[in-house]
Amino acid sequence: MRKFVLSYLIPRIGQYLLVIFLGVTLTFVIPRLSPNDPVEQQVSQLMMSGSQVSPEAIEHMRVALTEMYGLAGSPWEQYWAFWGRLLRGDLGPSLSSFPTPVNQLLATAMPWTFGLLIPSIVISWVVGNILGAIASYYENNRVIQVVDVVSQAVRPIPYYIMALVLLAVFSYWIPIFPFSGAYPPGARVEFSLSFVLTVLYHSLLPLLSLVLIGIGGWFIGMKSLTSNIIAEDYVVYAENTGLPRRQILTQYIMRNAMLPQITGLALQLGMLFSGALIMEVVFGYPGMGTLTFQAVMANDYTLIMGITLLSIVGVATTVLILDLIYPLFDPRVRIQ
Amino acid sequence: MALLQLEDLHACYRTEVYGISRSVRAVDGVSLELYENEIYGIAGESSSGKTTLIKVLSGTFKPPLRVESGRVHYNFGSFAVDMLSIDPEELRQNVRWKQISYVMQGSMSVLNPVRKIMRTFEDIVRTHQGIADKKSFVEQTRQHVQRLGLPPDVLDLYPHQLSGGMRQRVAIALATVFHPSLIIADEPTTALDVVVQRGVLQMLKEIQNESANTVLLVTHDLAVHANMADRVGIMYAGRIVEEAPTAAIFQRPRHPYTAHLIRSLPSIGDKTIREGLGGAPPNLASPPNGCRFHPRCPLAIDRCRTEVPPLTTIAPQQRVACHLVTEAG
């Protein structure tokens, strides 16, 4: 155990912190390489709006904005101040909806994205993998062959096209589902049964578009993984020993074919923080994707940086957790 | 009564790609009998049809391998089985592992990498016998592997934590849990070094001595046959060319191919260069006419090129397929 902590856990966590450090540094550097000066942009926007402002007031505003954006002082001073605020958990105020803190915007959007993406990722992972394994093992089953063809056809469709198709069919031609939003406009966000049901009703089409495409992808991946595993000696051997087919499928084939899929699942879950951008925009869904879209459209630097940082930490953390628990799934990967 | 009667078995691999069908006759007219309580060795070079033959014998063949004709009849004392017509479910429940177990070629990788060895034993025992009491099952399994000279602790390990020799022994231990009537071992020692080989072979022999069952041992290694087998059958290009008790075949091989095989073995102290045999085994998709060995046979006569020599009994328990032997009488 001691050896594990010293020779694996501590270096691995060090690596994790290094990744986050580099990620944060890049988020700091990249916007500063952009030719756009947010302060000047803001000032010129104000001047273009035609209001008469005295040059002194403009100068005053320039200083105030520079201060607020964290652009005062030399790059090193800025960098230090940046880390200082970050470690205190302060991502600054949003520029587009000033003075609401970025933290608060993220906290409002996150539950919506999590509530939609976690179920859709998990459902499509479970269903896609089970179907994929069955498809490969029971090649001659008619139903499975149909599923196979459908998956092959659905898989290459971008999910936002799927979203538009679903909208056209189920909201326009057969208007049984709402066009957009996660709840009717003007409804009070609360935790009551009727509100939860409304949200579920509104989320069904976005969920469906994600799940359909997701299943197709996992299905195809699992099918090809399984078709390799089926030829492995230990599967042929299990068949020769007369084990029941169902047991061979679950404990010999799927158990082994699943290993790379677990990594894939973890990576997808790590991407949660950036949301499903286009899908959320198409459905007018108030999650991280929509927030990102708005931030980009409004040149809201602090918000963009906040979202980027969250994604970096999210992906790095899921990969760290995956590395630590992976030996539970594959005993061959014992930590040295 | 023979345990196995195999009569005139023809089996081929038939593949069809873009409407062009190709068929490779890997086993072409093999007949043999296995008796109770013996070790029968099958020898032959690569692609002589050894593995195809035992796939049919063990009932583990599936397309593209097909049996064209022949009869595979087992007599297990209490019941008889025709391998080519048996219902797959009956085969699975009554014959597999209880009567016939099969130590596959490449036993190094026959164990599920994510399952402890004990779980593999558990799977097999649960399927064929049921486990009423987990504790006594664990105890019995530990005793079983210990009797075979394996440390019982290997049961709590994963396959990748074992050496190749250990894995091979585990595979043999798995094949003997129910004391089957027939154990088929396909190249059980091929990937092992000689010291480990010896241990594995001894283990196999002890098991056979103890439970007086039949072992069908397939390997290209004649030295293994010399040490293990009671009778040996030599295969060449999908046919048995000679069959005899081990001592007889090594002392006086009758078929020119067997003679060359045995002459190629090194013996201690002899430093002369071994004589090789020109040519290569025939392509089974279009085998030569007559005796399949004739293009490589230094003694071939005209008759060999046109007429297939039948496998003829020339002495008790001794059969050979060669015109020269049968003509000389």
C-alpha cells in the first residue's frame, strides 16, 4: 500500500496537477494573443452607440475596465492575480450580463446539462454495448440484423441534424412535443412533481436525438470489439467446455470487450462540462452549451474562460479517477 | 469394444468469396479405433490435418469446416454417441467435458484473462454438475489441483500471473475434473521448454494411469510420442499413412515417410548431419494423384503416381499405406 502511494498515487496526482496547471496557463495566454482588445472593444461599442461622453470619462472607463478584466499591470502581475482569484474560486464577473458572477451563471446552467447528458450518455452506453455484443455473437438473428442496419445508417448523421429532423417530425408535422426550452416560458423553476414532469416532457426530444446517435456509435464499436473477442482462445475454449451461451456472452465476451468502452465512457463523461453545444442551441435548452454559445457571440471573455477551465478540470479529473479504478475492471493492469 | 470407431472420415474447409468457392480437404479418408485405457499418438507435420481431425472427433467443428462423409461413433459404456448426428444441446450437456475433454492447442490463452482460475473451475463444474455447497467445492478443487502437483494457491490467481507451464497444467487440471473417458490433447507441450515439457507430460501420464481413460495426444514432436504413446498414427496430407504400436514404429518404420521422420531425429553422440527430405507437403486444395507422398518419395514407382495405396493391415495392430510394402508382402 505504501509502495502504491509513493510510487504510483503521488506521481499520478502530480501529473494531474501539472495538466491542470498547463491548461489554466493556456487559458490565460490564448485570449491575450488575440488581436481583439476587450477594453477597446467595449469602449468603441459605447462610442458607436452615439452617446456623448467626455474624453475624461472615457479614459476613466478605460482604467476601470482594464482593472476589472484583470488586464492591469505587466503580464506576470496579471498571471499572478489570475491564479490568486482562481484559487479563491472567483472567476470574475460575466461581461455580457454584468455584474452577475461567472460562478453563478455556471451553477445555473450546469444542472440542466447534467440532467440531460448524464442519462443520455449512460443509456446509450448501456444499450449500445449490450446490443453490439449480442449482434456480434448471434449473427444470424433477424431482429439483430435490422438493428445493425439501422445503427449503421444512423451513426454518421450529426446529432444536430437528427435533432432538427426530430423537431420537424414531432413538433411541426405531428405537434406532440414542444419546440424549445426545458420548460414553458414564464414557468417558475421549482422542485415540484408537476414541474419535473414538464421538464421531462420538454427534454424528451433532445434526449432522444442524443441517445439514438449515441447508441449507434457504441453499437458499432462494441460489435467490432466483440467480433475480435469471439475468436479468442478463451471463448472457443468456453464453448468447447459446454458452458451455456448466455454465460459465455456476458462473462467471457462482454466482460472483455467492454474494457476499451469503459475508457470511452469516462472520456464522454469528462466532456460533460462543455455540454452538447449545437443540440442545446437547436432546442433552446438552458445548459452549458447554450451558455457557451452566448458567451462566444457576446465576446464574454471571463465566461468563456470559466467554461474552458471547468472542462479542463472535468476531463483531467475523470481520467485520473479512471486510471485509479481501472484495475478493478482489468486485473492485468495492476498498478506497479 | 472400442471407445471410438472412426470410419472413412472426409472433412473439408469450404469457403465462398464473391461466388468463387474453394474447398480444402484437410482430412481425406481417415479410419481409426481408440480403445479404453490407452494413449494414442497422432504425429505429422504442420497442415497434415491433425487439428482438423480432432476438431471433428471432439465435436467442436463449425463452418467453414464441414464433414462430408464418414462415421464417428463413441461408446461410453453406459451410452453410445454418434458425433455427426447428435443434437447440439445433448452434446453440450452429456458429452462435453463429462466424457470428452479437449486441451486445445495454444492452451496458454484458453483462460479468461479477467477471471480468477477458481472461477473458471466454478463455471465448468456449475454447468455440468451443479454446486450445492460452495465450501466443499472449493475444498475439492484445491485437492484436485494439489493431486496433480499444482500449488492450490494458483486458484486464487489470474491467468496472466501464471507461467506458461503452469497455465498448461491448469488447462490439463480443468480437462480432468470429471475424469472423462477421453482426453484430447492438441500440442500440449509445444510452446514449453523441455524441462517444463517433461513435467506436463508426466502429469498427463499419471492422470491416465490413475483413471485408466484414453488420451489422444496430438503433436508433431516424435520424441514426445516415443515417451508417451502406446500406439502412434502418422498423418500425411490428410491421411493416415502408418499406424503401429510405438515400439514397432520406431524400431521398424514401414512407410518411407515415417522412416524419414524417424531418421531426422537426433540421437545422443551422433554428430552426422541429418538427411532432409526435398519438397514440401502438398497443397490440399489440389493434392497430387495416387499416393500423396509420391512427389517427395525417393522410392516411388509408377503405380504410386496413379493409384492411391489403401491402408492395409500387415501385422496385428500394424497398418500401412504404401504400395512398396504391400507388394513386397
